[in-house]
Amino acid sequence: MTSNVRVRFAPSPTGKLHIGGARTAIYNWAFARANGGTFILRIDDTDPTRSTDENTQIILRAMRWLGLDWDEGPEVGGDFGPYAQTERLDLYKQTAERLLAEGKAYPCFCTPEQLSQDREAAQARKDPFQGYQRRCRDLSPEEAQARIDAGEPYVLRIKVPEGRGNVVVNDAVHGEVVFDAKELDDFVIFRSDGTPTYNFATVVDDALMGITHVIRGDDHLSNTPRQVMVYEAMGAPVPTFAHISMILGADGKKLSKRHGATSVEEYRDAGYLSDAFVNYLALLGWSLDGETTVIPRDVLASQFSLDRISKNPATFDPKKLDWMNAEYISAMDDATFADEIMLPELLEAGLIDEGFEADETWVDALAAIVRPRTKMPADAAAVAAPVFKTAATLEYDEKSVAKGLAKEGMGAVLDAARAALEAVEDWTAEAIDAALEPLPETLDVKKRLAFGAVRVAECGNMVSPPLGETMALIGRDDCLARIDRARPMAL
């Protein structure tokens, strides 16, 4: 399916891509995909003091990690470029000159002091309109040109039509939003230094790029009436607006550093899965059916709709994100988990090296016991670590030794366990479990204590994957050697 839906995500490269921006990007991407439309990435880099190429690359890396592929934009190209505002200055100038020639914009020579005096005077007389007092609106073209030729500084202002009336925006999220006509002053579209203002440049870009839906944070809602004025002056169709609510911390305040990590990079580096992260952010203000929480990327890309976006602010809950991440890991098959998470984490932890080779069946068996105990990728190395140790290198947790070994009768448990294991011919999890199963009853020891002692001897702690499966992976000789090493610690 193809459609004329064209949406854009237009971050300013003034820093890292934060959670709020990432969610906006996700919604634009998903809306485009669900409607067979076009998703555009545009870099709004008109702030020369803060916009850098390095920050642009940070944004591109974050978008790639999120899996939000763009159809037009940096590194992809397209028919409506350039896709960075610093490369589009001529287009802004051409549009401004056209509006000037058509009488829809005019030069303003008012100084900051004059503007301040006019504003104070309007306040003093309690004028309901306290914006720009349109002092230069009716200058003749000849006088305006003479002052320009004389080198007098000026800005360009949009000419809001007389009697324009209220601006009514049918927002896809908030419904009908009415902006009082008294708030519509003849605002600046070009500064005296020859650069366009945000409300002008973004509309020129959206109009020339054929943007049909503007999906953005509701902090931009107040910009909308001015932007509508620019669309109308240009004679361009006004897109459908969808202003999404802000994301709050658990304390009900706008999400910030005090709530923890805020940038996409921080979550990537912490080990969150891209699919889980996208799924969680998508649910911060949108729902599939009000119940479903795990929404695969392909479902999001086919079912996303603007009418399911909530007007209310969303609350970012790190615990729910952790749960989501664990759900995605749990849903992996063993081979995928081994390749994408377990082996890279083992390598990172130094438990294996680049040349590590093992039987595929052995690796899958390890993945099968590690995956259910992995909520974050780093957990995989911690869970699997005992398997990669030897009797000589295994580290024993002091609390586990005190609780599981250094108790009366545990020495006898280890002696009996060793004897039973020596008799095992086929070293499999099933055979190991069968050999150890009778020990508690034979020794008249509680099952929890007996198996706890063997677990500490083999794994160094009391928390490990199933004992039989773990010991099968360790191997017979080293399992027996571990009991020998642990025996002096037991009473």
C-alpha cells in the first residue's frame, strides 16, 4: 500500500537524542509505516552556537539503533532535499522575498527600545492586543526601500490579514483547539542578521517537502497559530497536527536528569534491547487496544494510529522498562539469545576470547538455562560464569559458604554426593539429577540443605541455574574436583 502520507522527525543537533524526542520519532515512523507513507529525517540545525556535526552523528546513530529507518534524509537523500536547514537558506530567502513582493510580509525597522516602549504603553492602557503594534506595517514601498538602502537594520514580519479571526486547529490528539486572534501579531520571519526564525523555516520546510501530518510534542502547540499564518501566506495546505503529551517522571514532573538516564545512548549502553525500548516508549501515550503491552515492531508498524494517542501526560517507569526488556529476552529462542546476547556478554566479561569455539548443542544447552535468568544482557555473564571457571579458579561467595557448607552434616553430604556422581556413566543432566535425588532421604537431611551444599560446592553460590544442567555443562572431572576443593569448607 502506498499513500500520500508524509511525516518528518526534525531534531535539532544540540545534544543527544532524549527519550521524548525518541518517542516522537517512533510515532512518526510508525504512522508512516502503518499508512504506507514516507518517513523523513530532517536536521533542524539553525542554532549555530549549539548545532554540531558531532551531535548530528549522535542522532543518526541513535536512530539506527532504534531501528527507525528513514525514507528521505541524511545519508539516504531524496527528491525534497537538502535535509539540513543550514543548507536550505536560499529556499527561505526565496520564500520570504516572494511574500514581500506579494504584500504578505514587510520590513520592520523598529529598534528593541521602540518595541519595549510600545509594549509598555499597550500594557498601561490595558490594550487587549499587546503584541507588535504594527508601526511599520503601512510604510510605503519607496520609504521602506530608501531606509534599507541607507543601511538601516530591519527584520521581515508576516502581515496577518486584517480581521483574520481566531485560528482553529483540529488537532488529531486534542481535538479542536482555538487560538484567540488577539494573540496574532505580525511576528518576525527573518531576523536582521539574515537568518530565518524557527516558525518560518520549519513551515517552509514542511510545505516544500509536502508534509501531510506534523506529529510533535505539545510544547510546540503554542507555535501552531503562527505557523498556520505562514502556511496561509504561502498558499500551502495546512497539515494535520498531532501534539503528543510530555513524558513525566514518577514524581509527576517533566522527565529530566534527576530521574536517571534520559538519552537513547545511555539506554543502549546499559544493555537494553532496541525492540524492547521502542515497544516501551511507544506505550508512553499510545495503546494498541488498552490491554496489550508486548507489541512487536511489525505490529506497531502496521497498527499504529493517531486516534489511540492519549491527551494525558505519560509516566516513565524504569521498572516497567526492565520488565519489558526481560520479556523480549525471554521470548528469544536459545540460538538467537546465544548469538545476540550471551556470547557477546561472555566475551565482554572475559569469560571467553575471540577464538572461542564450542559444540553448538553445548552452547544452546547453556543458553537454555541462562536465558530465563537474564533480565538485562549483563546478567548472562554473571549467570553463566561458574560454567567457565574450573575447580582451581571458582570463586566462593562467603555468605553462601557459611549458609550452605559450614553446617553440621554437610561434609557427609559432599562425600555421599561425590560417591554417587563417580558412579554416573552417562554424564547428562538427567543422570546427574537421578544420582543425587536419593541423598536427602539416605542421609536424613532436608532436601534444601543437601542440594544447597552441592550447589555451593559446584557453583560457588546458592543462586544458580538448575544443578543437573549446570553440572552437565561443567563436565564430570571438574565437578568432582570442585567437590574435593569444597570439602574442607564443610562440617
